[in-house]
Amino acid sequence: MIGGTTVIPATSFTNDSGGTVAAGGLVVASSNGYYNLFQNNVLQRGATSTLSAANLTINSALIVGVTIVVEVVNFSSTSTSTSTNNFAITTSIKS
């Protein structure tokens, strides 16, 4: 087992293509996003870890060789509108 807090550097992770993540290259959740942490394919409770671009810190001991997966979900949205001046509507009521 590793000590009470485990710090895993970015370079220990691989990306979706199987390549090594560069130092400081972990994707972090934006203010509109979140991340999930899985240990041995089991989703962990929130607030048990901290993710930064440099590393993942897990607030517990890990058994050496345990599989860690981090899933980051970021949402972004855009909105456009067109202003129309002098817009008039005619309504007819028939009885």
C-alpha cells in the first residue's frame, strides 16, 4: 500500500489514444464541468480527490497496481440572438 494520501503525476496517465500525458497536461473540469474518479472500475464518492493539470491527489491509501481512471466532462454553450426593430403584430378576433 501507498501512504494515506496518494499523488499521481500527469505523466503516469495515458490519454484515449494510448499516449503518455505530458507533465502538466491533465485535463481539468471547468466551472461548468466535473470529473469522475474510478478505482478498479468503481466510481468513487465526490470530494475524495483533487484533480489539477499537474497531478491527481487521492485522499486515501491505494494498493500498488490499482487501476485509476479519470473521466472529465466539460460543458460549454453559446447563444446568439438577433434584435428586430419596429416589429409589429396584427391580431384579428372574429366572432
